Amino acid sequence: MARHIEIVEVGPRDGLQNEKRVLSVEDRVHFIGLLEAAGARRIEAVSFVNPARVPQMAGAEEIMARLPAPARGARRIGLVLNERGWERCVAAGCDEANVVVCASDGFGIRNQGAGTDAQIETLARIMDRSRTEGPPVSATVSVAFGCPFDGEVPEARLTAIVRDMAKTGVGEIALADTIGVADPWTVRRRVEAARAVAPDARLRLHFHDTRRTGLANAYAGVEAGVDVLDASCGGIGGCPFAPNATGNIATEDLVYMLSRAGHDTGLDLDALIAAAHWVGEALGKPAPSALSRAGPFPKPAAAGA
């Protein structure tokens, strides 16, 4: 049954954080503007991480200060890994904080300098603080389908993490395939398992297309009843701490697939393709998305035809 599918645009954060060319604050503000003009209403705009470790994400406060007031109902999201990141997110005036919890200790130590249990404790403290300060909080379980260091992540471990996260009161939990190892059948099973232990939390899915299963996984998630998906304009992206991980599923590719099925996203496909071309030029290479190369179908009728 056709329905509205919300797409959280992560290009300005997850999309840019692994690129060799570091875009200026001005270019990143312009990119966010292009995405909002295309209809994006939830955008992961900045990341409050150590710029020495991820220089592509430096200048988060400056970006937030330069952005015009958001349209009604729009949210600029800041990625948060710890309480210091939360404090920066609050001070910068983000509309939402997305807190990351790693599903494996191996990835957590390398990505955040802390194991999974410590990260859940951090999430709990941030949730306590969010009740009196700062914006709403969502949470993401990274490497929820597999870890580049610890290997397979058992479903039982994932559900235990999701259960503990739900106990903090966080309203939305994302399952992230950070290194692109998931398959559609596993996606369906893990969505059902997460829903069983966190029935009051809204589920979101985040897929990387490392092994070309990203859109199939998104389809499986939608069929399993998930209404919120992350995507990156142009299909750019990757994780600096996940070897060989490529970009997220491309926003325009996802919008095309969903629209062909009759689902509404509220996003302008032509404007997204134009934004993908712009960011590809800014990065000095073509965007990897299929739609930025092939265009939509059917093609618009030529003027005067």
C-alpha cells in the first residue's frame, strides 16, 4: 500500500565525512540549501566530532550560524558521539541530535573510544539532559548488521542493545548498515526483532551500498513497515573508521524507486539530481548515483514537442 516515506538526508554529514576533498563552510551551507530547496525536511547537517580526527566535519558551529532559519517543520540534525558533542549541539542550535551507539566493541573503540555499554550509558545521560535542555534526540545503532573488526553482529546482541536504548526513552532508533553487508532477508528479520523489544520507538534504517544491496535492503525495510530511511544525495559517503565502506544509498535513486511504487517522499527528483551534479563537481568527481548518470524515466517531453 502506497504511503508517505520520510527520507532523512545525510549527504552533508555522512556523505562528506569520508571524501578526500574537504569542502569549505560556504560550500557545505550551499549544499544544505540545495537539499532544502529540493524538499528535504530532516537533514543531518553537521557532526560534532573532533576535527583533528575528521577534518571534513570541521566548522559545525559556523555552518549552523550561517544557515537561515529553517522552514516550518524542518530540522537540521547534529551528529553526537558523547556529552561534549551534545553540549556543542545544544549551543549551536541544532533542531535534533542524533546519538550513535555502536553494536560492536571493536568498532566502538575505534570510532568513539568507548565500548557499547559505555555508549548506552552516554545515551542515557544525554536523554536525561534533553528533558531540560536542548533539542529532541534520536539514536543510531551503527554496524547493526556487521562490523569490519569483530565480524558478524548476532541478532541477539542487536536486540539487547535496542532494548537498552529504548529504556532511555529515545523516540527513534535507526539500524545502520555502516559497512554495507546486509541483505533484504536479514533486514526484515532485524526490523521485526527490533520492533518486538522497542515497540514504542519509531524505527529508521540507514544503508550503505558497498555491496550493491542498498536499494534492495531499503525495499525490504519499507515492506516490513519502516517509514523512515536515511539517504545521501549523489550516493556519496563512507566512514573514516570502516575500511572499504562506500557511500549511502543515493537519495535520488531511492526517491525514484519509491515514486515508481506510488510512495510519496515530498522530494523533487530533478532538484535532487541537480544537487548531486553540483556536489560531484565540488568534490572533483562524478557522483556515483544511478539517477545522476541516467536521469529519470519517463523523460520530460521536449519543449514544443
